[in-house]
Amino acid sequence: SVSSTTSEPNSMEESFQQQLLREFQDYYKNNLDKKTSHNNDMCSLLPNPTPSTLSLWSHFLPHILDSSKHAHDWHEYEFHDFTARLLSILTPDRLIRGVKTLPLDWTPFQRSLTILHKRWTAIQKEVDSFRKKNNLSPTDPIDPKTIEKLQNSIPNAPRKLNILIMGGSVTMGVVCHLNPVTTQTGKYSRRACAWPGRLNTFFPYLFGYYDLVNIDSLALGGTNTESGRTIWDYSILPDEIPYPDILINGYATNDMHYNSVQDAIKRNVTLEQSVFELSQSFIRQVLTPKKGCGHPPPLLLYLDDYLGNEQNEIRETMISSRVIHELSGYYGIGSISYADVVRDIVYGDTREWWFSSNWYEKGDYERAVHPHMGMHISTVWVVGYYLLNLLTTYCSLPRDGNRPNSIVGKSLEKYEYNPQYGLPPLREPNKNLVGNPKRKPRGLPPLLTDELSIEHVTQQWTEESQSNAHLWKNNEECIAEGHSIDEMDHAPLPKPCLLSWVANLERHLDNPKRLEGKLQPFVSSNDGWSAADDNGKLGWVPSSGLGSKFTMNWKSVSQPVKAVTWMIMRSYGEKWAGSTLNVQVYSGDALFASEDIVGFHDKHTSETYNIKMELDGDGVTVGSDLTIKFQLTGGSTFKISGMAICDH
């Protein structure tokens, strides 16, 4: 007998399957001609039609496991079983939960794919030549070191795709070394263990040792989105870090930190309001071009990695998730959630510590915000899955050059109808149907506040777009103005600061001698201050205690100075009790700003704060002298971990 669920020849099920397959094939045959196909980018490397992310990830699971090895665990793969167990729990359908929102404007991602394809094509050409020279078939393996040598020998090789990850101590890899396999973890500590560092090896392993992506991490313990906003606003990127094509905000955990809570209380706002304001400010900073032409904003992605217990009430811990979701929907940015991928696992057994912190490490439940090695391995997959999903989604989109969602698209024009990709011609194309929408104004939508109304949002957006028209230009307009546009490279970043630095942020500012060398040209007098590195926290400190003072001086400044920002560390204990620094800003005899900055708090952590002092009037003008005086007026110590003396 035949089962009732078995499809017989000519059955309804078989007919439907055949019809669906035939129509699918006809669609690609009729509509994806040479003009509109993906013949010249990374999409051409995928099967046609483009497979789903789920099917690709499932098919290549063994390869993904093998590519997840740490660089120092290449030969032994000591963590093989642990990694395999993690991967078996984080099934592809579970990883989908990490894909929260996709970008509304695909232009930055399209630019990224072009960069990848140029480099991939150059490497592939060298590999093909090597195969031909050595009589190797396309399936014969090539030693990884040989591929590396071939890549390094390419003259004027196209650059890699630049991804920048900004974050705090979790992104930095604090306690990442803790794992259930071994306690011999010296080679796996901190940055080398953290998920950004692991991504730098995961992608080359995954791509057959083709080195296509450069990943940089700007991660400092105790910093949050406010610090990230300052770093981006004042272009405090180390010289060795290029302007990013993709920028990932990884500050979610530190945005929910105790110090963020205390800061919100001082400003008489809720934590949710504080996180919202900081995040919105950061998003607007990054998405606003630093120059009208030559500096397109990167593809901005937000990562929600917070599963800590700074707050014990679960709804409170989800503030960051709610804020990211609301802002990503409003501004059309991409967002990823590690937290939502594993939330039910962690809440189902809060004593586990593969995916979260070990809240019961000492027996009793306690505060712990830093997850261990399992989280960092897993985050590689969450982020990797999201990026692969961007690729498969983009490669499945119709391609006609018409991008109504672009931030620099044709504004305030009606949407045009295009009879392609299976859509029929209109029966009455000249008939006007009232009420049809116009394309949105260029640029960012208005600042999202409690007062922004539906009644006035269109007018406000239009007015802001027109007043900032010099910023929102597409390539065609830039070329028409005589600018040379190369989408693959960027003009040097504008430098709005006379002096800007953050200790340990760059490779050449990682010890006291180098910090003293950085400051020496600007310090005109010094009575008791020096560079020090206490417990891995480098900074400028009053080594002579109370009364220690120094002065910084600039003669005839070359650019205006309207604000000075200090990144300072606040700490606790007897040593830090009463710590207070007085800062005064002068031009000639005129005092432009003065503030007493507190360097202590009552929490048993050492954290970074940004203190911004805005100068009176128009600030210090070009050609004037600038003097800044510092004196320790309370306590016995203080620490300055960064400075930004800038034109805004």
C-alpha cells in the first residue's frame, strides 16, 4: 500500500513543485540579463538563485567549526570539543534570532562588496596563475602559507574591507580566558581572546585563507557610547586604524553599567532616557558625513551583547535592547543581538557560564558583567551570521540602480513605477492616483524627542535637509563640482583638535614613556605630574600629591578652540578619597572656563568619564594664545586618561 503522505506522479503536490520550479527558472532567465545581474561583485560567487543564509550556514557547519579555531590553537585545537558543543547549541535557526534589523540604505554595503570583490579578484588571479604554473587542478589544495605569500606579492593590491569595532571591557576581552577546558590560558587572554580578535582569523579561515577583511578594535575598559561619541566626533582614531567601511557599536554592556546609572541619576533622568540620548547622539554623529564629498558614512551596526546583572530585574536589563530596537527602526541602521540568541538558555539555567558571566562563582549570587570564553566564540558566529545574511539578502534584491531608500537619493520626488522583475506594465500609466508618497528628504530624520510630532515631522525634516544640503551629496553631484570620487578610498579625516589622545587606544601610546613624549611639546611648566601605568590603566597623574600642578600652552593657535574634553578615571578607596582637579582655560588674561572635576566615587570599580568644558563666547580664536592650568586641589591622586582640545 502507498502512504497517504507520499506524492504520486502527476499528483497536486508534484504539479505545484514543478510549476514553482519552472516559474523560478523563467524569472531568472528573463529578468537577470547582463545589465542587471551580479556579474561584477561578490554576489557572482554565490549560486543563482541566491541560497538563504540558513541553508548556507547549515551546509558549511563543519567548515565553520574548523574556522573557529583560535590562532594559537591552530595545530592542537585544544578547544575543539568545547567549540563543537557551543555550535551544536547555537543552531542556525537560533542564530536567526540575532538578526534584528537590516539597514534601510544599502549603499554602504554595496560599496563594501565592491571593495571585497576587487581584492578577491586580484588574489584569485594570482592563485589561478600559480595553479597553471604548477599544473594544479581547481580542486587541488594549496598550502595556506603559499596563499599568504601570493597575496603579499600582488603589486598595488586592492585594499581590504575595513571593519572597526568600538566597545568597552567586554569587547576588550576581560576574563575571556575563563573556560571549562583548561586553566593554562596565557596565550588566550584579553584582546587575543575577545571576539573581535577571533573574527580576524575566522574570516580568512572561512574564505580559504584569502585575507579580505581587516578588523580593528577600539576597546577600552570603562568606556561607553559617550566615550565612543567623543572619539568619533574628534577623529581620535589612531594613525594605524583606517577610516572604516563598517562600524560596529559594541558598548551595550557598558551603557548599562553602574556608572551609567549613576550618571543618569545625577542628570535627573532615567537610565533608559540616558542610554537613548547617548545612542541617538552617537548614531547621528556617525551617519552625518564628516565632509560633503570624499567621506561617506560607514555602514553602522549595533551589537546588543548585554546579559549582565548590573540590574537584577529582567525588564531593566533589557533597556539597551529596547533602545537599540527603537533607534535602529527610526534611523534605518542594522542591529544584532547576541543577547536574544542565548537569552532563554541563560534564564533557563542562571548557573551556566558558557554564554554569560558566572554569577555563582563563589557560591552565592553576585554581580558579574563580564562573560567568559564561550560568549566570545559564540559572538563570532552571531556577527558572522548577520554579515552573511546581509550578503544573501542584498544579492537577492532586484538591481536597477534605483535606490529610493538612499540617504542621498532623489528627495521630494514621487516614487516611479518600473515594470520589471515580473511586474506588468501599468494599464493607465498617465493616470494620476492622488495621495501617493514622495521620496523622503535627504539626510537624517529630525532628532527623535518626546516633542517631535507626526504633524510637523515632514516640514522639520525638509527644512533640516535644505539647511544641511552641503553635506548630503551623491557621487554624481560631487563629480559635477569637480571632486575626484573614488568609492574605494577615503580622504584624510578632518582634524578638529589642536591635541587629542586617549591612553592605550593606539599602539604608540601604550606606556608612560610614550605618553610623556606625547605631552612634552605642550607642557610649559610642571610641578609634580608624570605618566604612570597602574594595573594596566595608563594616565597622567599627580605624583607629588596635593598641590601638584602643570600648565599647557599654545602660542598663536592655528585653529579655533571652543571646547576642551578630558577623559578622566574615577576610582575608590582611601587613596582616591576627596580627589579633585581644578582646570582653568585662558587666552591671555581672559578666563574662558573653569571647573572642579571629581576623581572619586563610592563604587568598587575604576571607570572612565568624559568631562567637556565649553568655552565662553566664541572661544579662543585663530592667532590667539591658549593656556590651560591644572592643579590637584583635593585628595592625593587623580588620573587623566585622555584629552581633546577642539574647535567644537
